[in-house]
Amino acid sequence: IQVSGVTDSQKVHVMHELSKEHPWRLVVTYDDNRAKEIYDDFSYFEPNTWLYPARDLLFYSSDIHGNLLTRQRMQVFKHLMEDVGGTVVTTVDGLMDHLLPLSMMKERRILVESGEVLDIGDMKERLRDLGYERTGQVDGMGQFSIRGGIVDIFPLTEELPVRIELWGDEVDSIRSFDPESQRSVEQLEEVVLYPATEIVLTPEQVEMGLERITKSEKSYEKTLREQFQTEEAHRIRSIIEEFKENLKDGMATGSLDSYLTYFCQDTVSFAEYFPAEETAVFLDEPIRLKERGEAVETEFRESMAGRLEKGYLLPGQLNLLYSYKDVVMKLNRFHCTSLCMMEAKSGDYKVKDSFHLEVRSVSSFNNSFELLAQELGDWKKKGYRTVLLSASRTRAKRLAEDLRGFGLNSFYSEDTDRVVQKGEILVLHGSIRRGYEYPMIRFGVLSESDIFGKEKK
């Protein structure tokens, strides 16, 4: 379905209203800033909203980075495994990288319950396999430490680290604790430990993957030598030897991503993590999605081809990205709704029905309460129903009082389902980026940023 005539701030309202029958919603947009805006606005309508950031595949393995990006992505995977519904906002390049099937990640997580028997040696190996780093004291995400009968772990999916205390080989207590003061925060009955990396492989997969990599490296090295590119042949051999050494020593978890297709033949796109019948997919400005998708694809292919020629990569590493056309094919399985300001002809998607909404943006009042009261007075004469959103309950109550001083029928309420009558102004606690107006049904929504302007940071 294609919906045109919608403004940026009001698209989220349309998305929420159109998807009430679907437990899951996937919102695909064209850049990171826009994704953040949609995420902030959607969080007001649906508390179960998460932001799924895309990885920069060109620089991800060579870049020096912390695990914040992995943490954000792992939290989304956790919710997809545990929850029955929610909203995920991502960019089109977030759907283009290859991932392990969700079932594989589900199998590798560790459940620790109070009272169960736990083998510390086995636990140490399993945590290492899941990408955790052993340290003397846990002070960062993705770390674990073992001191006597105490195991401290900081999972990427939790806000605080957990401490597992053993009595002999039995779990005596599980508690979350503050990493700075080391004081206990909350007693837990159980804890689920998710991987600290997106690539969790079984020993069999590692063995098979290394065989494929060795075979590919020998074949490519031979090709380079036949073309008298001895320097490049020596380089690819050295890189692969070093990678294999690091993998045996458990130090190559960061660079596994770039060899994923060698270790796992059944990779999937992020879109395939969602059940097709239970998910409503929203495409924000399809033409801009196409531009972004094709630009990412072109940049990736050109850069990787250059690196392949110089002996920095194996031929199989060129297949780390789904093409934009592949992503479109995957999205065509879903109930998709495209939202755009101007009606656009999109040859990529099969459009079954088109609708046009008449929507207006709200002009800014630049801190002028008189202008606001005047505008609301005009709306009242026209029989408008108005909702005003304020990020603070105290400010919302004061706003309703101040507007009553201008002779307007305004009131504060905690009931978001209350039907607003003609000429009424309902002030609610909540936040959206910008307001909007539906002239045909005489309904308007105003945000605090429309009235007081937005803080510059």
C-alpha cells in the first residue's frame, strides 16, 4: 500500500494506527538521523520500541571500536527472541548484511538458575565461546571474572553485571551489582546470558569454515602467482595464516564477521528475523531508500574489488552484502506500507493500492504564547479537536491552566484513550518532535517544540 501526502512528524502516527492488528512492526528509513527521529516519536505511541543500528561493513573489522553497537544490536535480538511483539526502527543498510539465523543464537545462550549444579571449568569455556573476555575484575560490558566460587559476568543485554556465588558446585545466589561500588543491587532467581558477539559458532562450524578458507586461500594465491603478483600472493597468505592463529588462540572474534559466509552457508538478512504474517513493514520514502541502498552497495563493491586485487581479501568475502534488489525481494514477503510526501512511482515494489492524505505541518510559535492562544482560538471556532503534548507532567498541567486564562477549553488528563470533543484542547504527558494537522477531520496535534522551539545541542 502506498500512502502519500504525509509529513515527517506525522508518519509515525499513521504507522501506529495502521499496524494495530500486527504484533510486530519493522520501520525502514534512509539514514541514521531519520531513524533516531522515528525511534523517539514511536516510543511515545509504543513503549516496546528499539533502534537497530546498521554496521559499516567496510570499516567494521579494521576499525577500533567498543561494543556499544554490538550491545544495541544484541538487545534487539534478545527482544525478538523473548517478546511477542514490538517495533524495530532501522535503516535500509541494516537489512543488507549477512547474519546467523536467530535460532542459532537462541541455542547458544546460557540459562543459570539458583540451586542448579554448575561446573566452573565448563562455564569458563562456554563464556569464552560466546565472545566474553576474562579479566581480573569486571568493569565493562562483555567481560567475566572468576575468583574462587564467585563468577562475575557483564552481559551485553543487561544494564548491570551479575554475580553468581557458588556453594561447592551449586549456585547459591544470583545478584546484579554496581560495577563501581561492587554493592549488590537486586536478588535474581535466574539469568540468561546472551552472546557478547554476533558470530557464535560451534566447533564443527569453525573446523568446516577453516577448511573452506584454507582451500579458497590456496586457490587464490595460485591465481595471483600465475599473474606474477607475488607480493599480493604473499600478503593474502600472511593475512590468512595470522587469522587462523588468532582463531585458535580465541582472539579473532572481532574479525569473524568478514569471514562469516565461509563458516555459515545459511546466513539470513535482518528482515528474515521477523514472522511474515505477524509483521507490518513501513518504508519511509521508497525513492530515498533506493538511493541509499544502491549507494551503499556500489561503495562496498568498489572498495572490496580494490582490496581483493591487492591481496587483502579472499573472493568469498565479496558476498558479505545483500544487494538492494535482494532486500526488496525479502520485503515483498511482508505486508508493506510505503509513506512518502509526494506520490512516487516505485518499480521495485508491487503497489496494490494508493491513498493520499491531506496533512499540514504546524508552524512554529517561537516562544509566543499569544500567537499560540490566537491559533488555538481560530481552531476552536472551526470546531477543531486538539491534543497538546508536553514532556513534563508539571508543565503539562501548567500549560492547561494558562490556556484556560485565554478563554480556551483546555484540560490535563492521564487518560490517553479519552475522546476529544470539538473545541476542546486535551493536554497530555508525552513527547513527539513536531506537531501536525489533519484539516479534513479538523484534528490537530501540537508538541512543546512547536511552542517553545527546540534546544540546540
